[in-house]
Amino acid sequence: MTLAQKLAGAWSRRIIRSPGWVLVTFLTWVVLAGWGASQLTINTNQLDLISQELRQIKDIKRIIDMIGGNGHLILALRGKDPDTLKAVADDLNKWLVADAKNIRNVTYKVDVEFLRKHGALFMKTADLKEVRRRVDLKLADVQKRADPFFMEIEETKPYELKLDDIIAKYTRIGKRSIADDYYISDDKEMLLLLVKPMWENSRLKETGELLELMRKHFASYDKRGVSLVEDYDGHADPNPKRVEFGFGGTYTSSYDDSYLIKASLAPVSVWAFVGVCLVLLLFFRRHILAVLLVVSGLVFGVILTFGFAKVSIGQLNMITSILAGILMGLGIDFGIHQLFRLGEELGSGQRLEDAIERTVASSGVASLVSGAGTVAAFASLTLSDFAGFSQFGLLAGAGVVIIGATLYIWVPCCLLLLERFRPGTAHKLLGGLTPKARDHSQANLARPVLWLVCGLGFALCLGVFAPQVRFEYNTRALMVEGQPSVLLGDEINRRFEISADPVGVYSATREQAQDIYRLFTPLDPTRHSTVDQVVSMFAFVPPTDQQKANYGVLQDWLKELNKVDQKSLPPKFQQRWQEALSYVKVEPYTIDGLPDNLRAMFRHLPTSKPENHGFLTYIYPTVDLWDGKQMLAFADQVEAITTPKGDTFHSAGTPIMFAKLARIVLHDARTTVAVTSILLLLLLLVDLRSPLRTLVTLMPLLLGVGSMLGAMTLFGVRLNFMNVVVFPIVLGYGLSHGVYLMHRFEEGASPLEAIRSVGTAVACSTLTTLAGWAALLAAAHRGMQSMGSLACLGMVATLIVTFTVMPAVLQLLYDRRTKSAQDQI
């Protein structure tokens, strides 16, 4: 007798001896767990899911302290009249900055008059000389025509001064327009307010409350006859009195994505529960009370699991919050196999006590082994550096154990107590659940070779396509289609030609900040192909040599202009003469001459911790950061920056954090699959103690996974950063099919008898598990849908192989076993 059989015997004897006390104790734990589960909250802070000791996390927390948060909540105004947009922006800014509880600061216009006045120093010297040449030609023409004695024999047109081709090169400094103080697009149809809340972007609850507060205030806006309407269609309304607004930026996109996942939890759990109940009713038909018995035990098991979550972790995260539906599908397996085996034992005339003992000793041990396989898969996730996966693995693995134990306590105890109060109840509940045994002559599987060929053909036909399965790096494909904040982000990028998600590089001194800026100026397209621009306070200070050369040109020009008699010019030129001269009289300047309002954009806040005082340099990507491959390439190029002096600095920001997370996920996916495979192999070798039986038991899993990958290729389902967590789970669950059949076969049953007694339970349990995972298809979030799709394909594939290839192989083994026994006689 094996250790598992000894434990099963002790378990059943304890329940049979004192079902009442066992049940009271059990229900007490359920009540306590229910109270703990009711205290659970969902932690939406994504930073908490990554090790706080990682450098990338420490760097991003430094930037959060320096500038009050990572990124912005972008309020975009869209309309046809730029003056109306500016007036509305002024009104909204007053309301926002007055909310000191929620708003740290708002940036929507910056005084850039200093930059406009010094624009000549930013020009290339050749361009400045060309401007001087054209202006001199215009000036000479104007003076000539203003002369009262001017006369032409043949009339000529006045010289037309055109500077647009040159000015267009210098209307932006670091892609910051100096044509207008407001953050307004070149087409004058969109104006941005960059709102910095009092918290970081990972605090989603506060962000959601702020968004709703802003919506309510904007709905009541009524000044100058203007109405505010939330809209994300990307086109300005032709009515100038209608201003459209939208929310974007890292704060909004983080909130939207997490909110949509959270909003999917209730419908997913409901659909999972309904699906499980429908499958049970389909298989149990008139045995409705048996269904209620096992479903109630399942609910108690889920409650106990969430009670365990409260004790072990204290809270749920955005990934573990979807556990209820998944555990319903996985955990019900224990109840299904238990009921079918009890029905078989009772149908053969066994007393309830004997039926329970035999069921626990047979199905219980098989459930223990198959459950251990599922737990092994979840346990492998606990090795992940990403807490979202490791906590999911811990709670899911514990949940499988808890639900299994619950059902093997709840069902026997209830049946024993019902039987004692009303004898014969157990037979009424479960009698006839399993078909009666057939004659021995009917126990052989007909044409096993044909079944084997068909099953292998199915697996091989799909398996051919397995190597073509692809990984989806584009994270847009995981989000809700048409997510407003993403649509607005695309529109902002298009209108302003700039990414809203730069990374920041911290430096303790101004000299170090200058070294960093010089490293990227000018940009080397070979080393920094993913970088669009680098913005620093030094971007607003032209190179010293250029300033010196341009100053010389300006001084020579000024001498000539001072010789011009203003009275000789037409009145409209006289009025603007002094303003024009002010652009020529500019003096070279250094960083110390830059206005403080421009320098403050790159400096720590007064409230920052002393150790975080310093300067920031911003690096903007030229690639689409929603594309995982391009995001990783951008991170590779800018995460570590070494200056010619040998100093190394590190970029920090959302792209760097998610690049690190992506690498963790990709690495852990390979690790968990490898660890799960090894654990499953060892588990079967220990349980079956035969390499041949182990190989046969693994057939549904091995061929099923190959079929699953091939089906993914055919149906266009790709692996991605979310559904990779499902892959080891499919491995663990796929093992259960072979385990139940092999254990029944090892009891001496023929393959057909094993299929007859266990096959129905396997089919029922697989379909209930499918119901749990298929419920994810009801989620609006496409990442969650992909998890459901992968799991469903894997379980259907393993089920098909289980009912074709494995019975055929078992029949061949059975024939050999029978022949060997006959030869011995």
C-alpha cells in the first residue's frame, strides 16, 4: 500500500467515524474565511507587483519624488476657434489649480518670449546671413519706393520678403513651439493642459475619482456661450462654440486599462458559475440534488481560498482578482470524479461507508495526483520576479488544494448525515449516475489501431503548424478595442508630432546634465535609432561657438541698420522698427541667463527629498511604444547612458519599467514551463513507478500541447505578455486526463471499462474547466480574452487525444497483459 493510499484510508475513516464534528469544524472555518474574504481589497498599484529592490523601480520612484509623479493626466481641448480654446483653457486652469487637494500643478502655457527674442542665436549662421540678405533687399526696396522722387520707366513689382522657409526650421526648440505660449497644435485645433495630480499614476482609485470630478465640473461649464463635450472622434466640431475635451496621458491610460479589467471580474465570475452549473446539469440530468451538493462545496472552497488570500497576502492584485472563475472550473473536477465513482460503487450494491472508503482510495488518490500536477504548474509561477504571477501561482495552487480537500470533506459528510437521518438517501441521490457494467465480452475497444491512427493523425496534422505560432509584442492587441485614452494619445502624437511618454535621466549636477545632453546632440541615427529628440534646459541655450558667430553677424547688421533714417520708411515700417531692432540687439547668454521658468521645468520640486535633488533630461522615442519589440529596443538604447567622462546614468519612466516587466515575463514563461515539465515527470514516475506507464499517461498532454500550438496558428491566436501565464497551467491540467484513466486501468479495468467509468467524469470535468476559462471570453479586455482562448484550445486538444490515442494504447497494453496472463495459465 502506497503512502497516498494510507493517507486516503485515514481520511475516509475519520470522516466516516465523526461526520457531524468534521462538518461543524469545517463550517466554522468557512465562516471565519468568509469574514476574512469580505475584508479583501484589490491593490491596483502596479509598481507594488515588481520587486521594490530593482534599480528600475528605485529610479522611477526618484523621478516621482522629483516632479510629483510619472507622466501627466493630459486634458485635451479640441475646437475650431483658437481664441476660444485659449479662453476655456484659462478658465479650466483656474479651477484646477484651486483644487489643492488633488492637483499639484497644471502646465498649459509657458512664457517663451525670451526664446523668441533670442531666436537669431538659434539659427545656423548661414541661415542668419540669408535672412539678413533678404531683409536688406526688402529694406532697400522700401526706402527706394518711399523716396518722393522715385520714378520707374518700366514698372516693377515691390520686392516680396519671404522668410517662411527659414523660420519654419526654428519655430520649435526641442519640438517646443515658440510661436505661441500655449501648448497648442500647429493647426490651432487642439490645446493641451498637462495636469499633475498629487499622487503617482499607479494610484488608480484616486485617478478615477479625479476624472469623475472633472467630468462633472466640465458638464456645468457655461461661459461665453461655450459648451464642453467629451469626444474622442479625432475631428474638431465646426461649431466654434462647442469645445470637445478628452483625457489621456499615463494616468488615464493606466486607469482605463485596470478599470476595464476590474469591470470584467463580475461578469466573468457569473458566466463561469453559470457555465459550470449548466455542464453539471447536462451530465447529471435528474440528479439535481447531487449538483447542488457539489456546487455548494465548490462555493465553500472558493470562500476558503479567498480567506487564505487574506491571511497569506492580505490583498488581491489585478491578476489574482480573476481567480474565482478559474478556480470554479478547475476545482469542480474533484467533486465530479468523486460523485461519479460514488455512483458506481453505490450502483454495485456497496454500503455508503464502503463506497466512500473505496472512492477516496481510488478517485481520491487519482485526484491527489492530478491535483498535484495542477498545483505544480501554479507552484512554478511562484518563482517569478513579477508579484502578479507569483501571487497568482500561490493563491491558485493553494485554491486547488483547498477546494479538493473541501469537496472530499463536504460531500462525504453530507451524504453520511443524510443517510443516518433518512436511510437510502445516498442511493436516491447518486444511484444510476454511472451506467451499469457491461459483459466482459464487450470490454474490449474495437479497432484500437484505427483509433490510434486517427488520434495521431489529428495531433500530427495540427502539430505541423506548431512551430509557426507567434508571439504578439503589440500590447495594443491586448487592450479594449477603441480605448478612448489610446485614441486620444494617437491624435496627440499626430497633431503635435511628439510622444507623450518620454523617459527621464537623473543627474545630480548641472554639469552632468550638460554632459548627457551633449552625448545626444546631434543625434547619432546608428546608436540612437529609436530616439526622436532629447530635451534639457541646455536645449534652450545655443552652442557657444554658434552664438559667437551669430552675434558677430548681428553686430555688423546692427551697424548698418543704425544708419537707416527711420523717417525715410513708410509709417507701418516706422511703427515696428524698434521691435525689429530688438531681435538684432540680442546678446549671447549662458545657462545662467535662461529664465527661471524654463530652468524649473528640468529641476526638482521644492518638496523633493534632499537625496533626490538634481536635474532631469528627457528622452523622447520615435517608435511606437505599444509595440513591445520597439519598446525593448528603445529601452536597450537609452536605459544605460555613459558619457565620454565615464559617468553612467540610467533612464527611468513607464517605458523602462514596462520593458523590464516584459523581460521578466518572457524569462519567467520559459522558466515556469521548464519547471512544470520536470515536476510533472517526477510526479508521474513517483506515482506510477514505471517509465512506460508514465509515457502513456503523458501522451494526452504531449500530443495535446502540440495540437494546441498548431490550432493557435490556424485560428490566429498568439502568445502574448498575458496569456503566457496560462501555458504551464494547461500543462498541469492536461496531465489529469491521463492520470484518471491510468489509475482506473491499473485497478484491473479494461480500457473500455476505464473509459466507461472514468471517461464521463473526465469529459464533464474538462467541460466545467472549459466553462471557467471560456468565461474570460466575455471580458472586454482582449488580454483576458486571449487567456481564455489559449486555455480552451489546450483543454479541447488534450481531451480529444485522451479519448482517441490513450484508450488505443491502453488496449494494446491490455491485450498484451491478457495474453501474458493466459500464457502463464
